[in-house]
Amino acid sequence: MKKYLYLLLAVSILASCKKNNSTDIQPVDVNVKLAYNLQASNYQLPLTEIKVKVTNIDTKIAQNFTVNDKGTLIVPQLAPGFYDIDASATISAADYSALTGTLVTKDVTYNASVKKKQITVNFSETVALNLVTGTTGDWVIKQVYFAGSDRVNGALYRDQFIEFYNNSDKVLYADSLYFAETVGLVTKTSAATYNVTASSQYDWSKSVNMPANIDANNDYIYARAFLMIPGTGKQYPVQPGTSIVVAQTAINHKSPYTGVDGKAISVLNADLTIDLSKADFEAYYAPLLSKPLASDIDNPSVPNLEVLQYFGTDMIFDNPGRYSYALIKVDGTQKPKDWPQYNLPTKATPGSTSTKYYQIPNKWVIDAVEVQPNEVADRIPKKYDASLDAGFTFVPLGSYTSQSIIRKTEKSVNGRVILKDTNNSTEDFDYFNLANPRGFK
């Protein structure tokens, strides 16, 4: 009898739990409100042009929606969980010129996003997305190979590179192009150490000696590596539809070579790495260091970058993908080498030898790519707002896998490839299983 009663009790508890769990996972409708950030403009843009994509982070299932003429949308029956909500609108050059009275020759794209939004059982909040436009320029970041190749059988991080592409129909000059590996909060347990914003990113306004009359968080990005392509002004022409490859070390990493210490450096599996001997530029940090890397040899046939600021012992990109990349072009009024540098916004006063980071005005950023780790659990707060990059990209297999991120092909015109550029790296980028300098996807 006692065993029978226990069995009844267990069945009752189990049934109760199942009932409660069933209640807990009831889907909910989510209201989304969208608007263009037009500030004090005296014109309106069509809300019905806005497209919204809602992606379940765990299942990767995405749903696409259009918006009504009031700028509202109900996303029906979302199961509780975490979601990325991306909104975009592309206004044709002709329509934008007619609507605004401002003549443009390229389509204008607006973006907004909310990343890792938690939808709970009783979720009743209206998700507000304010779409902003950003720069879509002639130069774009085409490919970034930050993951590196296998630590035992490959080249580790030695074969990393970044590639810039002339996405225009005219000759451009690479002279004095700057690029930066930008810094941001990369851990989730830093609240006790750093001043952070509501979005859990660094609050740069709290950095020592930061001017009070600027928007330090929204009008600037901050670099831990800041480098420049040299040149006299028209020394390095880049034809339409072609690119320049900037290597950490411009050699054929498939073949053995001799390091600066006289020892051989080789890989066990050449198929895991790449040939960078034909790169256009390379980083060479040895003259800056008291103890250079043995692998950092100087290829005399490949011009060296000018290094304004460096991090570590070479142009070593963060393999897990926790930092991001920006391409910068200035006019004659600017001297980037003289731009101010600031400490991280630590709660404790930084020491006199603490690292400082270049403050780069957003207005000079001509392209930016936000990068994130491949695992959802490792994702970190975004560094760039929607005017620079509304989304982010990553390599699916993560560190030391030979994978690179690669900008997608949008179309070809008379044999010239035009790459996709919507200021949303989630939409604009794909990946190569093996990094491929000058390749297309």
C-alpha cells in the first residue's frame, strides 16, 4: 500500500510539472515599432520599405516580415528564448533624391538591430528600432582571416591577413589608407573592473581626461592596433574590382622558411594554410620590439605598413573573433598620428604605464566589420552602432580552423564584381573554409 501511494504521488508531481512546463513555454506575440532616424528633416521615407528578420539564436531559424505604413509589426507566436532582430531598408538613388531633394547616385541603406533580445513568457515590451544610414563607400573590407590555422599542423596565427577591395568603377589609390583593430569589452565579468554603459560595453566617457563636451561612446571607436598603408599619394593604384592584401608576414606559409633566429619554421599539413608571398603589404614589427618574434621576417619585395599603434608582437588578430575592424580615410585637415589616446575606462585609476588606445572619429570610418566569437554563449556586446555595422559576422568553426570571413558578391557589371555592402555584416558576409586571398564568394 505504501509503495502504491508513493507511485501515485510521483505520477501526480510529474503531471503537475508537465503542466507547468507546458504553461512556461507558451509562445507570445511581440510588437515591433520601427522608424527612420531623420532628426529634424522635413521629409519622410516609406516605412513599407523596411524589412525585418527575426532569428532564433539557438535554432538559427529566421523569419522575415514587412512593415505596415504606420511602422508597426507584430511577430506572432515567438517561443521564449533569445532572438536577433534586424531591420533594413534600401531606398533607390532615384527615390531618395526625389523624396529628400538631395541628389545621390547610389542607393541609400538604413539599418537597425537588437541582438540577443530575450523573449520571456510574459513579454509585453514593444521593441523599438530606429533605423540609421551609414557610409557605403568605394573601399570595403573584403576579407579578414583572423582565425588562423591549426596550432599543431598549421601555421598558428602567422598566416593571418586582411583584404581591402575597390568596389567602385574608378581607379582608387591605397596610399594613406588606415585600418584599425578596434577594442571593446571582451569578457562578461568586468562590471567590478570597468565602467560600462547600459548595453554592457565600455563607457569611454569615464576614461581619464576624456573631454566632457563630446559623445565618447557614440561618435568614436577605439583602436588597439592602428596601421597605415604608406605612399606618396598616387603610388599604389588599385583598379576597379580588384583588391589589396595586407599580410602579417608576406611569405608562402605552405613552405618551410628560416626565422630570424636561424631556425626552420614549417607546417605539418600545407593544405591548412596559404601562400601570402604575393601580398601587397605586410606588417613588420621587429624594429619596434626588444624581442621580435622569430617568425616575423621581412619580405624585401613587399612594402611594410606604417605602424601608429600596435598590440603584442606582430599584427596578430584575435583568433576567437572578439575584436573588430575598421577602414579609415581622412582628408588633408587630419593628422591621425596626432589623434588623442585614452586609457580603458577602469574604475580604478590607471597606472602611468597603462596602455592607451587611439580615439578614431566615426566620421572618418569608410567601412567597418563587427566580428564575434562563433559560439552564442561567448558573444560579447557590440562595439559598433548601426551607422557603422548593424550586424556582425563570424567563422562557424572558430579559432585555428583556417576559415575566414568573406564579403558576398552582389552582382557583376561588365565583368567587374560588385560586393554586397548594406552596413550589416550579418547580411553582407559569408565565410571560406580555407582563407583565399583575392577569392570571391
